[in-house]
Amino acid sequence: MRQFQGRFAKAREIFEAGIDDVLSYLHYPPPHRTRLSSNNPIERLNQEIRRRTRVVGIFPHRGACLRLIGMLLVEMHEDWLTDDKAYLTFDDAPAEESPAKLVPMAAAQ
């Protein structure tokens, strides 16, 4: 990082400011980390919302649209909580690890 200090000072500041956000996935258990690298569940949810709202076409008012989407979100949330093949389960999560152990790169600067 020191080799870029003079030439790319602004880029280095941005990188250092965001390193904690970039490495935040390390706070999750190791089996979850590979699944967190993808946003497929969110994309699937967005597709389902689009599909259900297109069926209705034109909503009589904004509240009707919000109710439909809200009920869809509640339904998906319940499915995610009760599904045997849950995308992420926290039953096997290890005890809390110290942040110093999880993010060694931030401390090594």
C-alpha cells in the first residue's frame, strides 16, 4: 500500500475507508461465506415481485401495491424460516469470534 501513497492518495483513502465494509462477510460462519458472495436470493425475490405485480397490471392506489408486495415479503420470510433446505441456517453457527481474529488485514496496516 505504501507504494501507492503518493501517486494514488485519494484511491488509497477510499480503499482504507471501505475495507471494513468489504470484509464484513467474515463475521459470518465459514459455510455462509460462499453463499453471501451471490445475490441470487435477492434477485429471485425481485423476479417474484415483478411476476405478481404484472398479473395485477394497474393498482387502484399505492396502498394496494404495498399490501401485495408486503404480503409477498411476509410469505417469503416465513418460507425462509421454516424451509428444511434453508439457504442460510444459524443453528450451526459458532460462538462469537473476536473482530481481531476475523479481520487480520485491517490490523496489519
